[in-house]
Amino acid sequence: MEIHRFEKLWLAAGILLIVGFIATVTYGAVGEGVAMVNDDGGTIDPTKVSEDANFSDPGVEQVGPHEYEAHIVAQQFLFKPGTSTPIRVPANSTVTFYVTSSDVVHGFNIVGTNVNTMVIPGQVAKMKVRFEEPREYGIVCNEYCGAGHHTMAGTIEVVPEDDYEGGA
Amino acid sequence: MSRADSGASRRAILRSTAGLATAALAGGTAGSAAAQGSEPDYGGWFDDVSNYDETVDKTGQDTVEIVVGASGNNGNFAFGPAAVRVSPGTKVVWKWNGKGGAHNVVADDGTFNSGSAVADAGTTFEYTFEEEGTYKYYCVPHKALGMKGAVVVGGSGGGGSSGGPPPEPDYGDWFSDVSNYDGTVDETGQDTVEVTVGASGNNGNFAFGPAAVRVSPGTKVVWKWNGKGGAHNVVAEDGTFDSGSAVADAGTTFEYTFDETGVYKYACIPHKALGMKGAIVVGSGGGGGGGEGGEPAGELVWTPGLLMFAGSVVLGMLSPILFSVFLRFKTGSWERPREFEPEGAVVDEKPAAPVAEEAPEEVAEVEIGHDEYDPFGTASLIVVYFLILVVLWIFMYFVEFLGRGPTVIG
Ligand SMILES: [Cu+2]
């Protein structure tokens, strides 16, 4: 069988493209450190979220130099904290979000970023996020959760490091 | 709840027949017609509140209780009763019944605020109403469902609408994205008028309370920071006044005395996009004043990224046409577009022009075998598709995915 040299060329280019795709994803995971949300956050009794040590008084807590933990409860139709009071974190910090739901499936998405997870009752979604610059971000619920779903939103305020005086 | 349903329909009937049938109603339903007559003008506040029927008269009582989580609005998303009239100095106690999830009580103009929403039965929140007026309030998480209420303090209520207020100034679309704007609050005749910076509104504490105020010329307006919603400032659209850079501290004040009549639009720069905008109307006129102000919200901004994206889409859609044009130019055969020139030795065997003249249609039917295809044409088509793939790949992963700010790293 005779294969034209052009055909050989684009067969090779096609294989190269596939290798390139795989290399890109590998680079994202290894080079840039992009991670997936997995089951590391553990489980929780969804009926007892308000009695849980971490979620009874959710909010931001400092756990180390430039290291913070944010516990957030999603419920119909608000983020606590987030909706009534913004989640406040300092710039130049690594924040680990622990998000859970006390009623139905919600979403937690920092608008315009890849920080996005489902919030499933009984599961704790854990996400580590690095905030470099002071900025205000929106949070939205992106899983239909009831009649007020379209109003379920909140705010994250990344404040300059020097101005930071405790989370929400 | 049947009471809610009958209330809604009776209201509709009353509304539609108010002009014509007052006399007919005067007999059997005199009581409710009279109540309707003295009902304050809530300005559409209760349009989507299923359990609102009329303002319940609780005047003369020291303490009035309102249930939070009452049945209504397709669930337990209501205040019971939705609207009450109380005497000045009355303590209103909101009592959570634990139904319908987490609720809170937030005044539309920022007068009172129970804080973040809680679900526990037995929770209470109280506020003593000293000043006469109509106080609208709502539950933040369930406002869209119709969980709204009002407390009317004193007399016949009616808010500012009874005295024949001056016409509402034309703000253009300045207030189109300001959730807490609900008409211009009349504060004329006062020496000093206070505006809260950080009032509840626009999905957080990103509002001026009240958003629009009418004052007399010579009035000193004092903006007072309540410390909520982050750092704010007060900057006039036309530069008349400017509080400087944004500050967050509660108790901060900024004042400006308005001597000239007109409409002064102002905003908090950090939160302008969220709808933190206000206006001061000086004098009873109002007209157009204030000029055209800011650019219309929501207009498409052609960022380089957007341009690149739009360009690739257009190019992608045009690529087949571009390619065919390219092919025709390459073969230089506008006159004989369907004729493919086989490679190599075959060229020599190509029939001379006369054949083409004799049977032009047959030329179009030339069969192209596997070995007779046009290698350059196919190759260039594939190159074009490769380029599109590579551009989309790079755009998707490196611009759209990796370039999106903070990301999950663990
Ligand atoms: Cu939700």
C-alpha cells in the first residue's frame, strides 16, 4: 500500500496533537498544581451540621502563617458566611475551603475562577485556594436548589494583608 | 393557605373596581372598603407576597409579635402578619417558629437588621419604633419568594404619598441596578439629613440608605459609615463632592452642604458596579439635571480576549469559503473550476483543449481515483483544520482555564 508523503505528515501531526493534549493536562496538574475536588473533606451528618464543631459557627480561621481555613454552610438560599456577611480573607494567603450543605445539593463557585464544587448534603467539599491580590469576588450557587436559587449568592473579600483583622 | 388566596383575589377585585364600584361596595363590604381606603401606599412592595391581605391594626399595644416563618408564599416563607400598624414607641418582636429554613429580618432602608439568617425556633429579634413612617423589611434569603413585610408606625400611615409629593425626578437609568432604591425620600425642610453608607441592599451591605433623598437648598447632608460591606466612599458623578479614598471604619462621616438646586448623583467607587449608588435632589424641582453621568451598565466591552475569541469564531465560520477561494486562485482555473490536475506523468496524457470544448459537461464527471486526488488541496485543508484545533486548544486551556485567577490547588 502506498501512503502519500503528505498523508504521512498529517498522520504524524495528528498523533502529535493527541500527545500535546495529554501533555497539557499533565502540565496543568504537575506544573501549575491544578487539583480536582475529591472526597478528602470527609463526611458529615447533614441533619447535625449546626452541631458540628467546625460548622456550628462557620467562618474564617487562621491556622498558620498565611494559612487560613474557611468553613461555609450552604443552605436555602444563602452561604453562611458569604451572603449576609462577606467571607473576608487576606491577600497573599492560602485558604482551604470546607463547604457543606444542611439541606439540598448546592453549588459553590467563585465567579470567574475555576474554584467550583458541588455541595452535597453529607459530604464536605474541600478546596485549597491561593489568593494573591486584594479583590472582591462573587460566589454563586450553580446547582438548582429551589425557588430562591437565583438569589443564592455571596461575596469573598480579599483584603490587603495589612488591613486584615479577622474573617467573617 | 386559603386565607391568603381569598385575600389576594379580593384585593385584585377591589383594585380593578375601585374607580367604578365604590357605591356598590359601600353596602355589604363597607368595612373592608374603608380599610382599603386608609391602607398605606406600599408601592408594589406586597405584589408578590401571598399572605398580605391588609394592614393589621395593632395600635395602642406596647409589644407586637410577628411570626417569622409563617405559612405563605408556597411554604413557610412569610411574616405573619405581613403588614402591621403600630403606635410610635411600640416594641415589635419578631419570633422565629423554626419553619422554612434560615430567616432574618432586614429593613429595606437599613433601620434595623437582625444579622445573618438563623433557622432555630424560638429566636427573637426586637426593635422599638419611635419615629412615624412606613418601615419595609424582608428576609434576605427568601426575599425573592415574597418573604416581605412592613411595619406602619403611627396615624393614618400612607408614608410620603399622602401630601401630594413633588414629582419623582428623572434619574435616567441611574437607579436601574440599585436594589434598595424605592422612590425619593422627602427630607425637605431639615437642616441636616443623614445617609447611611453600607446600608443593606444590592446583595450585601452595598447601598446608601436611603438611596435617593430630596432636601431643601442649604441642607447639610451627612454620610455616615456603619462599618459594613467593606470600604466605601462617596463620589459625585459630576465631581461636586468627593469623600476621598474608600474607608471601612464605622463612624466615619462625610458632609456636604447643598446650596444649589439640582440632582446630584453619587456612587461608591469600589461598589458602583454592585449598585451602590445614590442621589441627592436639592429643591422641589428635579427635571433632568445632573447630566448624563456614567456609561450605561452592561454594555459590551471589547477586551483583547473577546476580540480574539470573536475573530476566531468568524474565521472558523469563513474558513471553508476562504479555502475554496484559495484553491481556485492556486489552480488558477476560474474558467474551469471543476478540473483537477493530476500529478506527475499523468499531466502529459491530459487531453488537449479541443476535447474540453467538445464535451464540457464530461469534464466535470472526471473520476478521481485514490491516487489522483489533489495533494496540495487536501493538505492545505488539513493544515487549516489543524490550525483551528491548535488555536482553540491553546485558548481553552491556557487562556480560559489556567488564566482564570485563583484555582483549586489541593
Ligand atoms: Cu443553592
